[in-house]
Amino acid sequence: MKGDIDGYLEYLGLRNRSPATIRHYKFVIGRCEDILEARGIGGGPGCIDAAAVSALMEGLDVGESTMRNYLNIMGRYVEFFTGSNPVKELGLLWNRDHARRKFIGKGELAMMLEAAGPSERMVIVLGAFMGLRRKEMAAITLGDIGEDGITVMGKGHGRRGMVVRQPMSEIVRRELQKYLEWRSGKGSFGGLLMVMESAKGVVPMRGHLTAMSNRISRLGDRLGIEVTCHSLRRLYCTTLAESGCPLETLKELMRHSDINTTIECYIRPSGLRMEEWSDRCSEELSDALRKQHWDGMAVAGCRNQTATAAMNGPEVIKSDYHHAGTLSGSRSHVLSWVVIPFQLT
């Protein structure tokens, strides 16, 4: 089993995971496998099924958020070797995550773009217009940029990882060209696209992610905007949702494995324009209503009595109150409704 863990950790390193993340995965997987062995469940990732996950939950003495983290790691670990994730198959339900996520709007985006320097501006464009994570931006090389998009090395957990071609609009292309003109002559840095100026001179964004994140947050502070690098990605997702992007397409553009993550964590509820979409729904269905000719009609119901139409003459319409048999043999009362023509005066 140690060979399995080492192989998976090596894969995580190839997928650009940080040393701290790899150490955390190693600790979690080792602890979980010790618990399973103590319960008579061993043999490596191929032996971990839904029943083993249930046994693991009984053996882990941790809070819900930690439990969720441990099980997600184990699910990805098993999926890497077997192609299936027993944690997802189990369909566990968790309490709602109350993390406070920071969102920004279009107006705030415009303010940030106006005030940003070249490096910060490119980060904002790649985050808000393409939905890239800061680590994905830092890993882009000049060779990853093509006519139709940018090759992105994402966070994928399967054997192939999540290396995708992210579409690039003409707006992003123009911004990228301006950025490359600014970047020219500032060093090759192994062909990495994203660089930033610091007290030590120009340095690659890779290895300085926290510094870049702090710059984006400080830029927001100067403008009175509460923002993080990930706020840009949330703006990208919310804008797509507002524009009517189908959920499956939205999930793929965000490069999420679970659509619930997209919906719960990346779409700003107040930005969904619910009244507008409700009106659109009514408009789409309005043709069905037009086929119902209620003009000049009224609905009336009566029980064991006579209804008199006074508006269009003294016509009397009788409605019977009768019994109907049920499957159980009991009898229930059924009220028949009457349509009475009338004329407004």
C-alpha cells in the first residue's frame, strides 16, 4: 500500500500541487488506511468501497468539516487507481457550508481594471474573463497560448488530471497582446507568462502566489472593494449564469467535477435577476394561456342549490351534489363545477 500512496503523491506533484498539500494528503491517506486496517479492511485502494467509507466514518473522531476533507481526499485517491469514487457513490449529505465568500460586480470590476498595474490587470482579466484560478495563471507558459484558447493545467483528480483548452475571447486576446508588449525584455523565466514587479525586481508569479493575492486585495482596499483573486472567478461564473449559460456548459467552463460546487459556491444569488427570469418564464409559457378563452366566462360552484345567471338573462343552471364510490368502499362527496356565461355592463 505504501507504493500506492507514493505513486499517488508523485502524481499530485506532477499536477502542480504544493508540497504542503502533498504532505497533508500523505497524512490523511495514511491515517485513514490505518483505521481501515484496524477494522479488518486492507489491501489498498481497490478494496475501499462504500462499506469501507462507512466504516471509516465510524472510526474517524473529527468534526464534520475535517471529516468531509478526509473523505474527499480518500475518494480521489481511490478514483485515481480504480476510476470510481466510493465517497460520491455513497451520496453523503452534509450540513450547509457557511463560509463567507466574496463577490464583486461589473462596476467594481471596471474600477479595478482602471486602477491596476500591468501584472494585476492581467490577473484580473484572466480571472474575470476566463475563470482561471491564480495557480493556473501562474503555470501558463507562452507555448500554452494558441489562436483558439489557452491550455490550462487545473486541479483535476483523475489519472489524466484536468488539462484543458480554455476558450479565449477576442477581448482577452487584445489584453494579452498589450501585456506581452509590457512583459517583453523582462526575462524569460522558463517561458512562464505571468510575472510581477517586486522589491527584488521582476519575478515570476509562480512561487509568489500569496504576494499576488495580497496585491489584488490591497488594490480592492484602495478602492473600497472587498475582493480576493477567487472573487474574479466567481464573477466569471455568475456572469455566465446570468447570461443563461446551460448548467452543464457552466460546469465544464468552471472545470468542476460536481455541478453542486458550481451552484453553491460560485454563483452570486443576488445577481441572478430572479424577477427578470421569472418574467421570461411567464412570457415563454404565455402562448398556452392565450389558448384558454376565458373571456366572457365565469366559473361557479354550488352545492345542492340552484345558480342563477343574472347578468345575461334569468337562465338557471343546476349543479348536483352527489356521492362517488372510492376504492376502499367508502363514499365521498364530489362537487361539480358549473360554467356560467356572463356579460359585463
